[in-house]
Amino acid sequence: MGKEFEITYVFTLFIKLLSALGTTMFIVVASILLGVIVGFLIALPRLYNIPVLRPFSQVFVSFFRGTPVLIQLFLIYYGLPEVLKLLSLDVSRAPVLMFVIFTYALHSGAFISEAIRAAVTAVDRGQVEAAYAVGMNSYQAFSRIVLPQALAVSIPVLANIVIANLKDTSLAFSLGVIELTGKAQTLVTATQHFIETYIALAGIYLLISIGLEKAFNKMERRLLSHERSAVQKAEERASYSLLSSYKGFVTRLKLGKGGSGL
Amino acid sequence: MKLDVSFLLDVFPLLLSALPTTLLITAVSVSVGFVIGVVIASIRIYRVPYLYPIAVSYVTFIRGTPMLTHLFLIYFGLPLLVDGLASFAGLSFRAASIPLIWFAFISFSIMAGAYMSEVVRSGLLAVNRGQTEAAYAIGMNTWQALRRIVFPQAFATSLPILSNSVIGMLHGSTLAFTVSVVDINAKAQIVATTNWKFFEAYIAAAIIFWGLTIAIERITGHIEKRINRYNRGGVA
Amino acid sequence: MIKLTGITKSFGRNQVLKGIDLHVNKGEVVVILGPSGSGKTTLLRCINYLERPSDGQIVIGDSIVDCKRAGKQDILQLRRKSAMVFQQYNLFKHKTALENVMEGLVIVQKRPKEEARERSVQVLEKVGLGSKLDAYPSELSGGQQQRVGIARALALEPEVILFDEPTSALDPELVGEVLEVIRKIAKEGITMIVVTHEMGFARDVSNHVVFMDGGVIVEEGTPQEIFSSPKEERTKQFLKRITPEWSYTI
């Protein structure tokens, strides 16, 4: 199977793979940004207990966390055009990348909405009461008091969602998108150096994951600068080798019904 | 929308024929992964010299890279290793005779091991030191203390994340199609392409996975309620 | 009978116990007093090997353990001769009050379940919890939890029960019920070593008071000797500091 193993190929293939890095990162960034919007829209009905929308939110979250992202990818790629045809919209010529980003936005959005809910509930009720006590209205209380605190709490969870999203983008190759994994497939066919290609591919993902976690850690420390013990915790986590930090992992697993991490 | 409802109903039995494969992959990877997880977690908790950095790198690597790359690395790398070893040992065994599903078993187990190690570790670390001390104080030996006191409590606390890991492996098993294993997802692809009914096939697949996920959640929820009776609160 | 000889214990460079000799007769109630950091809790934890002493010898009944050469079996034997009541109760969270008491009888002492249950119910009734047999620790007040802790120790019929500040974690209004139980079992002639800050309790219940400071026993004697006419300057100062606010009796 393939050609003999040559370590030097790992480096040359690594460089070649980088040409697809942009596509992967574009999917990640676009789908996370959209996912944050989706997440808020889905979280609000449950946070504020809005009658009709609440069960819709629940089903949405349950579905996108309860089915494999690969199935979602196919379902949206093949199903969305059919649904939109009903509204006499023709998207059959839309680029595949659009479907991919849309899928990951909905998928991440479900997880983000849970993260938002958890973070907002984590903010001490007394904080809101204190905000009302000094005369803030509910919008001020939310934006000035609850949101900044909730954001800090949710950073480790968000970090995990983003990294999971990055890893999930590898599935986009199955629809023919030339992101990192898709590029790796073409290189494999061209060079027949299977192992070298996949080692290089794993190396790139690993570097991005580690980089992302470092960045999120820094952000968390900045947002938590008011809490000394929490900052120490964040620092411990950083010094620990990111990906093996278990608190963030646990929080994500708690929020994550499967799929996203794998 | 031309959603063919009668076809949709016909698809279910077809897809369900692949259910055993999906469940088998999930069960194997979760069970083997759990064993690996216990070993890795012990190495990390007791900071075993030499093995500790290896355990940490293993977990870091697995969690920092997509499941798909593990599968490819095993699928293409393992035969090289096996054939190399076999010819070195003068055996006639060749990697080509390994059933394809074994590549899924092996790579998903390695993957699950990294996640399970964190599940086990967090569970064990959550058990208060005082509980072990009390066990020793009434005269238990280490094994009795672990079996009677530490494990039950660790299991109770890590049950929710354990259930999520199982669901994760269930969803992850859909990748097996890349090594030509026919699980539910692969079956959906086959049905979709032969009948040119993609939408129906994937709706059916999604519903099956959704149902399985909800079932796993329900079951763990039930177990949790039963074993967590002791946490029913009251005065501290 | 319990005999400690030359017990030392160091954490890193910090020597917490600097050679402790202590003799406790059967049926005696010994109270260990001392400022925080004096090593009294460490000493107690050394007696049943929750801390491994650096050196010295521990004798409980017919178990003799040489701390430098203690093997696993020696430690287990020693532990099975003593029982401990913890400051934080440390009840097994996942077991009911009854199961907490039965656990040691069934698993460690290998008694038949029915016999263990009978004995456990009896002991729980003695500490006034006959109506809480099936309650989990999370459903009990601190005082009730500590009484289960005492029952758990008592049921094992050990040679000695070690009490590590048994009332320090309790709300003030719950201290009384726990001290009352300890007082009751002390009268039954069970050997006890108690680390506590409850001066009233020490004065009324104990036969022997040990004052520790800086990892050594500074002074020991009958409660009258220690409380009415302490000889050492450090004892006098400690008592002067602590007595006014702790002088209530129950």
C-alpha cells in the first residue's frame, strides 16, 4: 500500500497542505460567528421562557446535539435545496462551501446556546439584584453586569466548541471541499505517500488546536483579571498543556452531547 | 418539496440492518477505551515516572486532532507495522487479512481511551480525600476502600460525562464508512445513491441516531437518579 | 492499652512531632489540648496511620508497630484496633446512616449481615438516631452526621476511639448534642483519645489531659492538675487565653 515511508516527505507535504489552511480557517471562523448568532437566538427563548419558541429551541438543540455532524452535513447538503424549492428559491448552484458553513453554524450554534445558558445561569442571582438595587433597568443589568461575567465563565467551553468545530471541518472533504483533509486526500492520490500525508495533516490540526487553546486561555485570564483565584486557575490550566486541561474538557462534555468533539 | 414519505418508511428497515454494526463499533470502542482510560488516568493521577509524559502527550494528540486522521493513520500505518513485524518474525500473517472493521475498532478505541481517561480522572479526583480516610479508619484495605467507597462515588459523579462520551463515540462511528465498513451512515449512502433519494435516506439516518442518543440519555438519566439518591440534598 | 514511644513526624523539613511518648490505660478518656499547629491532630492521625510516623513505636493492645519497619499487614491490623471520628464527619456520602455503620462490620469484620444490622441499629439508637436509619448524610444536620460518625466508630468495638476535633465544624447550637453523646459513651468505659477545644468537656469528662505545643508534650496530668495548677508557663498562657471564651459547661 503506497510507497515506502520517507520522513522528509512529512515536511514537504506539510508545506503543501498549508495551501488549504485558509479554507479550513474560513469554515471555522464563518461558522463560529454565525453559530454565536444562532446560539443567542436559540438560547433566549429558553432563558426567558418564551412560550411558543421554547419547545422549538429545545428540539433544535436536541437534534443538533443528538445526531452525528456527518449526517447533518449530508442532510443539509441534499435536503436544504429541496426545502428552499418550496419557497421557490433555487440554491442548487450555490457553492458547496455555503452548505458546509451553514451546517457547522447550526451545529455549533446548538452547543453555543447551551454554553450561553449555562454561563448566564452561573452568574450569581445576587449580582442582578444588586444591579437593580442601584437602579439599573433589565437591559443595563444584563449588558453591564451579567454579560461580562457570563462571558468569562464561558470561555473554556467556547474554546472547546471552537476546537471541536475545527476538527469537525475535516468531514467537509466528504462533500468534495478542498480544506485540509480534502487537500490531504488529493495529495495522497498524487504522491501515494499515505502515512507521511496523514502525519503532516495531524500535525497541522494539532498546532492549530494548541494555538487556539493558548489564545482562549489568554483571553480568559484577561476577562477574569478581577478574580485572583480564578486567574490562577486559568494559569494553571495554561501551564498544564492545554489540551489535557480537564476542567474545560469536563465542562464541554457536560454541555456537549457527543458529536462535536469527535 | 418532493419528500417521498412511503420511501422514507421503506428506508428504515434497510438502515436498521446496519444498526448492529454501529452498536458494535460503539460498544467495542467504549469498552476498550474505558480500559485504556483507567490505565492512562492512573498513570496521570499517580504521576508514574516516564509514563506520565507519554500519557499526557497521548491525550493531547488525540484531543487536538480530528478522529478522521486517527482512522487514516491506523488504516494506512498499522499494515506497515504489522507486515514489518510479521516478516521480521518470519510469520506468514499479512495485514491484508485483517478485517476492515478492526481498523475502526482499533482507532476508535485509541480515541475513546483519551476521552475516557479524562472521564475516569475527573471522577476519581472528585471523590473527597476524607472518604478514603474514613474507609481506612474503619480498617478497610486499599482495594476495599476503592471498591466500596471510591469507585461508586466516582462513577456517580462522572456518569453524565460518561454518557456524553458514549454518545460521542456513537456519532463518531459514522466515520467508519471511510474504511468501507457499512454502518448506518454508510448504508444510508448506499440506499441514497442506488435510489437517488438522498434527502429521505439521511432523514431516516438522522432519526435513528437521534433516537439512539435520546435513549442513551434517558437510560443514564434513569441510572443517575437511582444512584444519586444520596445527593437529594437537605441540610448540609 | 495504648503506648506510644518516641513518635516523630516530619513533612519535608518541617518536624511536626518531635518525639511523643504517651500511655493510655484501658477505659481512660484522654484529652489532648494545644494551640493550632501544635501537632495534636497529626499525633492522632499517626495513631491509626492516616499519617505515617517518621519514627517511633505504636502499641495498641497486642499490635506492636515499629514505624520504621511497618508493613501493610501491620498497619491494617493496627487500624482495625482503632476507630476515628473526623472533624468533617466523613460519612460515606453514598450510603445511608445504617449502611455507614454496617459497612465496617460487614466488609472489614466479616460479620453476618443480619447480626451487623442488629448491632448497627442498636448503636444508632444509642446515639439517638433510631429514627434516621435510612437517611443519607446529605439529609442530616451536622450534629446528626457526627453522631452517625460516632456510631460508626463505636459499632466496631475498637480498643480505642480517636476523636479529631469532633465539634469544630458544627454550628454552635449543635455542639451540645454531640458532646452529650461522647460524654455518654465515655461513661461506659470506652477508651478514647480526644483532640478538642471544648474546655468544659475536657474538665468534666476526661481522666487525663495532655497539653501539646510545638510538637512536644509540654505537660500532662489529671484535669485538676492541668486546669487548677498548671506548672508550665506555656500551659498557663494557653489556658489564660482560651478559658474565658470557652468556659461554658453543658
